[in-house]
Amino acid sequence: MGKTKQRHAETLARAIEKMKLMSDLGKEISAFEKTASFLDENRPLRYGVGFDGSRLSEKCFQVCCNMADQDRGDRIYVLHVETNKDVPAALEAERRQKQVQLLADKAGVKITWYKATQQEDESICTSLMRLVEKVQVDFVILGCYGLTAEGDQVEMNNFLKEKGTLSQTSDESLRSADTSVVLVKTTAFKLAESRRFVLATDNSSAAKSAFALILRMVRDGDIVHVIYASATVKQASWLGMYEEELGKLPGVQGKVEVLQVPNGLSVLDTITKFSKEVEADFLVTGIADYKTGKPLGSVSMGIARDTRCTTILIKDPHEVTEHRISKSNLEKYLANAALY
């Protein structure tokens, strides 16, 4: 085994040991320390942004540039699926590549372009997930609109035709993608220099991972709200851990609170109402057991579907890594990790 593969093998071995540690309920190491140690706060993050040339995909790219930390070495991969249908010349992949390169030059960021061709009887999401698996991004950023080409007409296809529906690509990604998912809405507020995050937590492992990733993304001037919505609980001692970690970031304003769910409202209603009132830029939550075949929980799906702001749905990184390894042999996994 070469030196590069050996190094990644050792890194992975340590990560697996930390996975085991995460399942240990011993109190000698805090949950946040376990999560943060696995996530490796110094490792650059990898962002994959789905790009089809629509105005919303341009907005997705802008959100991606806002999230990525170029100084840390975060990487931006632009992921494009060339459909198996006849498309107008304006939708040719080469033009889309030039289009996004102009956006990147304007933003002063470096990008890497990846293209997949949709195979016969393959959904666009399946084609996109092939790219996600190849590059092993930490996030895939998608919009709730896309472009549909019919003959010589290019029409905007509203993927949110009615409340309660998501696009096939967004829905499949939430359920099956081996990565966390960012959904950008047309209704999202324009991102300012100071950003406002809202984390809806239930203190699960996935929620802790979501919080750990927020800590990696925030910068001076940002505001982070950590909320626990409950109809019965008025205080939660475990929220003190969130306050403690936020207190270590002097340039970030942290607010932690229990939200009482009023009669007649659901937990989801309470969370979405709060995020709208504070004009959140990002509403964040964790997703666990995404590979079990079970439908997403009503709160997770509702946050993805019903909120007006950009939503970040964090899949437990331990589940993601375990599933990526289970789908390929270790050598292939490490080779991908080393290449990109």
C-alpha cells in the first residue's frame, strides 16, 4: 500500500474507533467532544452544488459560495446531469459550464466541474447521486425548481406545486443520498454578511452532528439559535452543552431556548413559525436512520418542505461513512477520498 493510501487507512481506522466511541454512553467524554473529534474541524468541507442553468441553480451556487470557507480550503464541486432527452442548444452542458465559471470568477472562488450523462431508465437523481458518490461531498445543494426542456421551449418546472410536495430529485436525495442535503428555496431571504442559523434539536446523535457542523460553518457576526420545541418540557438541562459550546465562539451570538408548543399547533408549526419570525437564513436539523427504508420523520420532512428559508438536513456522518464503505471495498473508498 502506498504512503497516501496508508495515511488514509490510518485516518479511517481512527474514525472507526471514534464511531465505536460514539456508541459508548460513558460520561467520561462529552457527546460534543465525540462528535467534533470524528468530524475533524480542520478538514476542508466538500460542497457539491447541482447546476442546471436555472435561476434557482444560480442561487444555489451563491448559497454554496456563502457556506464554503475558502481560507480553510473548502472545495466546491459543480455537479451537472446531461439528460437523455433532446434539449435546446441553450441547455448544452458546455454552455452551463461556461455559465457557472462566470459566476465563480465573479465570486472569486475556485470550482471543479463534474458532468454525468443520464442513462436510459435512470432518474436525474440517480445520475446525480453517481456524481455525489464519486466525489464524496459532505453536502449536496439543490434547488426546489429546475429546468424542463420540451421541444424548443424551456419552461420553469415548479417543484413545489403545492404544499406537501418536493421535487423527485430533492425527495430522493433526502431519502437515499449518502450525504447531507441543502435545499435552497426561491422564498429564502437574501444572504447578508451576518447570517442567522436556527438549529432544531432533539439531542439525538444526528442533531449533535448538525450542531457540530454549524460550529464549523459559522463566522464572526453570525447568530445561532438552538431551539427545542416541546408541548410538555419547559426546561432541558442538556441544552446547557449547546450554550457552553457557543460560548467558546466570542464573535458569534448564541441563543438557546425551549419553545413551548401552543395548543392547536404542532412541533413543526412551532419551528417553522420561529424561523420565519427571526428571519432565519438557514434552518438546520439532523436526520438519522436514513438508510433503513423508513420514511423521514414528519418534522424532518416538514422542515424540508414547508419552510421559506434554506434548509440544511444533516445526515449522521457515522451512518454516511458506514454506508459508503459498505457499498464499496475499503481500497476503493480510500482511493476516492485521496483523489478529490
